Amino acid sequence: MSARLEEGERIRKALEEDRLLLYYQPILELKENEIRQYELLLRLPNDQGGEPLPPSAFLYVAERCGLIHGIDCWVAGKAIAMIAEHQRAGRRLVLHVNLSGKSIGDSKVAALTEDELARTGIDPACLIFEVTETAAIANIEEAKAFAQRLRARGCQFALDDFGSGFGSFYYLKTLPFDYLKIDGDFIRGIVDTARLLRQSGVDYAQGYHVGQPRPLLDLLPPA
């Protein structure tokens, strides 16, 4: 408990001091063989001076300490600001933002997004929220309401890790998602993966075969 509280305080401090790190992973459009979208990934600075910590190392604690809503708001705000910066420079930037299952029913995340969309005037279709299948099914009505609210503003939604749970196809008719991200276990180990996906009618590919997560300045030129 003491270690968890200490870790929670580290996360809280990094959030308050605007020190959380953003990484990007490219998403390949298979038909055109071009990259026009990126998934936004979060990292926590390592106080010991090592590599930044991945989400799996700290998001559970953030959820337990009630910090996840603030983190999701921070990431969404940063994403919109970057999209707006590139839009002003005449470039289209499409970003995927992950949402915790805890934030799906949080009106603050939706309200902040609506306010920032209105303030910046970005194309809302450039902002794609990702929710895992497990989180969506566990909060089905909240996920549906959240998606409908922001899709009405022009944002898009992706159902992530599809196929990792049970009864997946049953929920597709009730969840208003624009993208379906197939769980990686379905294609892991397949030879000539990209070719097979194209032949199967898959539109996009993402993963280390396409590109590893990299720091913002390494992956995207400044606007």
C-alpha cells in the first residue's frame, strides 16, 4: 500500500507539472501503403534516469488513485492542440487517443473535448478515440452514450483489441464505432502478414512491423 501511494504521488506530480511524455506509433493504410494516422501513447518519466515507463507499468495505479480521468483529459487536450498546430500549418494530422474504461462515463472528458474542438476549430474527424473491447463491454451503456455524444461532434471511435473477449459480434450492432482494431493474437506469427491482410480486405495495419512507438519529436516534424 505504501509503494502504491508513493507511485500514485509520482504520477500526480508528473501530471500537475506537465511532465508526462507522448509517443506515437504509425498506422499504415494498406491500400495506398502510406502512413496518415498515428496512435498516441503515454509514457511516465523515470525518476531514476532510465527509459520512460510504459502504460502497463503505471496506469493501474493511476486508476486506483483516481488520476486516470485527469490523465485522459491531459492526453485529449494535447492531441487536439497538436492537430490544431498542424492544421494551421496546412497539414492534416490524424491522432488516435486511448481512453480508460474509467473515463468512458466521465462527463469531464467529453466536455473538455467539446470545448477544445470549439475553441480550436479543428476538423473533429482527425481525433479518433480508442476504447478496448473489454472496457466497452464492461460499460456498454456508458460507452455507447460517450461515443454517440462525441460522434455527434464529428469525432471518430475505434474498438480496440477486438476478439479478445466473448460475444464480440453481439455488441457490434449496438456500439457506434468507426474502426475495428483486431486483436494482435489473430495475426501474430503469420508469414507475409501485410500481403495477407490486404488480400483479406483489412484497411490498416499497426505494430512493430510497421513502426515502433517513438518520441514525438522523432516521429513528427514540428509544425
